[in-house]
Amino acid sequence: YDGKSDLHVGITNSNGVVYNYNEEGIHRAETGWEQCISIPLVQPDMFGLLQQWDKLLEEFSEGEAWLPHRYEEHDHNCYTYALAFINSVLATQGKRQMSKREFTEKFVIPQTKQASKYITLHQELTANDFYIVPLPDQEKQC
């Protein structure tokens, strides 16, 4: 990633299938997201929500709001889809919904900053003919 293009956003179900929205509508992808940044949204102790997650995601994704003709690059896109789903889950829990700015600052920016550091380090190492060698296992050192 060069930092100049837009990122695509999706939400996973409990089996790792990524639900995402674009000009063709809702997609359910089992592959193609191997180099994504994963942002955990549900804490492991939220067992009740984890049990409902797949059903909520599927029902939400079938809504008319996510039909292909409703897609708009800047105002009704993959990010809108993901945030709207998150806010629908918060609403079912009786919690306050998040604005786009709040969600970006709280969840997205910290993860992308960390990923950017790793990407920059990797680019510098490969550009300057360095390579990384794994350290020997502890057992081999003894």
C-alpha cells in the first residue's frame, strides 16, 4: 500500500467471511482479504453479541440501503456500510451510536498508524538490500 489510494472496508462474520459493499452491491468474500488490517470490534467476553453477530450481519446486509444503485462513491460506500452496521449493533444494545469521525479516530487511525510503521520499515529494508532472518528457536540455542 502506497498511502495514496482509498482503502476498502468490510465486516467479517464469525467464520471469517468478509461482507463488503461497492457499486455492485453486497459481496461475501472468503478470500482476497489476506493483506487487510483487522480491527477488533467485539470483545471476547461479549458472548451474547458474538452468538448473534452472523445473523445481525446477514439481516443488515439484505437491507434495501445496500442495493447496487444506491452506491455513491463519497457518501454511501463501503465505509458507510461498515459504520452503519456497527451503529445498528450498538442500537440493539441500547448504546450510543458513533459518528464517522469518532469511529475513525477511535478504531481506524490507531490501527492504520501501526500498520504504516510496519509497511515503512519493510519498504526501507527491502529498498536498501536488507533482509530479515528468523532467530533460531530457543531450544536450538541451549
